[in-house]
Amino acid sequence: MHLGIKKLDYLLPRNCKNIYDLRLSKKKIKKIIEKTGIKKVFFTKESLITNCEKLINNFFEKNNIKKSRIKFLILVTQSPDYILPSNSCVLQYKCNFNNDIITFDINQGCSGFIYGLAISNSIFKSDLADEGILICADRYSKFISNNNISCRVLFSDAFSLIYLKKKKKRTFLSFEFGTDGSGYKSLIVPNKELEKKNKIFKSNNLFMSGSEVFVFAIKRVPEIIKKILKKNSMTSNEIDYFLFHQASKLVIETLSEKMQIPKQKILNNFSEVGNTTSSSIPIILKKYQKKLRKKKILMVGFGVGFSWGASIINF
Amino acid sequence: MIKKITEKELLVIIKNSLEVKAVSVNSSSKNLKEWDSLGQLNILSVLDKKLRGKLSLVNNISKADSVKKLIAILKKKSLLI
């Protein structure tokens, strides 16, 4: 038995910040939009769990699916409301799921969706469940101060739900993962106690070294694409669409040029929703659901950690 | 064949990436306000194209925020003539 994506949904907060409204010179704003491709970002003051509750309850009501069918709830997040307990436990309670359910959180960012899928696949293969949900949710805005322009113009809060169901037919062909923890300081919410001596980290504000993340991405993403294609004895020509984590326009354009992927094979949404971390690929899947049906897709999540993961799917 | 660039070409890349009138070997993020995080990203992406994708193989290139540092790092990797 195999993993299958049955349905997808997502929630973006109502609050939206237009990049043009930032107190920056017109020239600077033009440069930012030119490179990031992002014109607006979303943020919420409400808790992560409140947003997830809204998303989950609305999804089950809208699709008329009984919650009792759900046997696992995996929450991918790096901005949890609680360090402990596991936030997925709180969601089980708040959303009235049955008690016979597996719940746990995954602390991964932009590669988290791929991690969640691979683990869900293992749960199905172990016969532990027939149906489950994967929630990718992050509120990076709570780590970003008003002065932190480089992060403010990039990251959006977003919440996505992937309803997974066991399938007889194999739709996920393969998974690949990688980690390089030497880059942990390149994208980090510092621990004030541990980082006191480090002058770069002045607060528990999200810190990002854009250039280090960029160099990581242009090195590791092409590598993992080659590896997963080779593993499946495929060439990039056999892939209908490439779905990259929506880091920024510059990163995606550089990757597509490096890999010589035709533009029409790459689907994006960064200009409309910003960098939504672990939700970026689920939101694209939802947006282009019809277009992607029965197509062969290569998805790559990459970022904070550094961590990266890829998967090939017959959607 | 490994693509290499000259010091003159490097200065042109930096000048164009930062959209400034001129740069010298003494230019850096400390004395050029255009050499901010976005400027650094521009320099790296253009350099990567010029070096035919070899940039990611160069250690510490992302931290090189001055012309002198870039020259030293690229020379060490034999990517600068």
C-alpha cells in the first residue's frame, strides 16, 4: 500500500503587507521586488494553533469527511505555540479528533513538507493507518521585527493541510534527503542564552544570511535533483513539472538556469504569497491541481538547517 | 574546461551588480551603501553565471563582502587569472 495525496487546502492570514508600503526608497523597493519577486507578505497575530484549528475544521466541514477516519496528524512547524507538549497533541484535542490517532511535530522548515510526506508514506507502509493529515504551519512573523527588512519582505505566515490516503497504486516514486548542519547559523532564531557572546545575534529575531542560503541552494538543489533522477533511471525531460520551495525569484531563476529547465516546466507563486516556508509546495499543488493531474512532478524543499529533500510523484 | 575571469572582469561584475558608477579594489560593503545583502546576492548570482556554476564549490564565497576578499578567494580556487 502506498501514499496518496487525496486533497489539499491552505489558509493565508487576512493581514497583508504590501512591499510598496515599506518606509524605503522607491529605488530600494524596486530592487527588492526585482530580486525576490515578492510584492506582498501575509502575517497573523493569532496563534499557530488557532490558525490550524480554523484550517482543519473548515476543511473537514467543507469536504464532509468524518474526523474519525483520521489516524495520524503530523504537524510540520518551526514556530510552535508550545515548546512542550507537542502542538499536534493540542490540535488533536482542539479539533476533536479521536484518541486512536498518531500525533507528532516535525521541526523542519522549507524541507518539512517532503519530510512529512516520506514519514506518512512509512506510516502507510507499516499498516498503522489508512488515512491521515499532514499540516505544514508557520508564523515566522513572530520572529521578525519591523527593522528586520531582509526577512520582512520575504516570509509569509501560512498554514496548509494535506489529506493523505492509502492507495494501491504507487504514486510517490522516490524520496531523497540531505542535511548540512554547518549552515545552522545562516538562518536561525538564536537562543539568547547560548549566543550571548555572538555579536551578530542581538535578539531572538530571525536572522538570515541571504548570500549563504543562496550559495547553499545553488549547490544542493541541483545535486539532489540529479541524484533522485538517477535513482529512478530518469532524465529531467521525463519530468512534466518542477516544484521548488518558493525561496525567492532569484533562487528559482538561478536554479532553473543551472539545471536548464524550461520556464514552462516550473510553477511558482512567490509573487502572490511570498515565501511560505513548509507550505510553499502544498500551496502550489493546490493552485495548479488540475494542471498537475496525472503529471510527473519533481518537488524539492530546501532551506533552514541546512536541510533539503526531494520527491518524484505521479500526481 | 574551467571558466576563469580576470580582475578587470570581476570589477565590472561588481559595478554592474551593484548598479554603481565605479568600483575599485578597495570597495567593500563598508564603504558602498549599495553593497548590502541584496547587492551581495546580485554579485554572487552573476559570478556563478560567469563561472559556469562553479561558485557553489568555493568555500566562504558568500562571506566575501569586499573586492579584496573576492579576489583572494577566487585566486585560491584558480578561478581568477
